Amino acid sequence: MQFDTEAEVRDFLRLCLEPRPGMTRTPARLAEIMPGPLYEALVRLAPHLGELHDEADRLEAEARAANRAYARALAAWIENEPHTNPHQED
């Protein structure tokens, strides 16, 4: 399938939201499973969506790092170990 125009991409994405009767996906789920060529066409036609995706990825990475720091600090506190820098990487 060609993804040259906004209309073509939008039409295909609508199909992806409801691929067959009785089966629906949320836009959030579609964002998780969108294949590379479709994503590339999407961000070519709507660059702001690519920027938002990149920002979401960056924030998810920060959240994972913060959760690791919290888990390390919790483990140290449970064992009554001295407080260390919570932002230290694994």
C-alpha cells in the first residue's frame, strides 16, 4: 500500500483501529504496534507526531531510570545502608 498522502495514511490508520468487525484497537494500542514503514510515512506527513513520540520515548527512559534509583534507595533503606545519590546509574 502506498502512503504518499495524508488521506492515504489516515484511511489506513482508521482501518487499523477496526481491522475487522468486532475487533477494535485504541489509538494508544495502535501507537504501540505501528509498523516502521507506516510510522515513517506518518511522521513525514505529520512531523509534530514524530516529535511527540520522541519526547514520550525520552520521558519513558527517564521514568525507568527514576524507578531504578527508587528501587536501589528502597533496598538500601531496608538494609539500613547509608544514603547514596539516588540518580546514580546502574
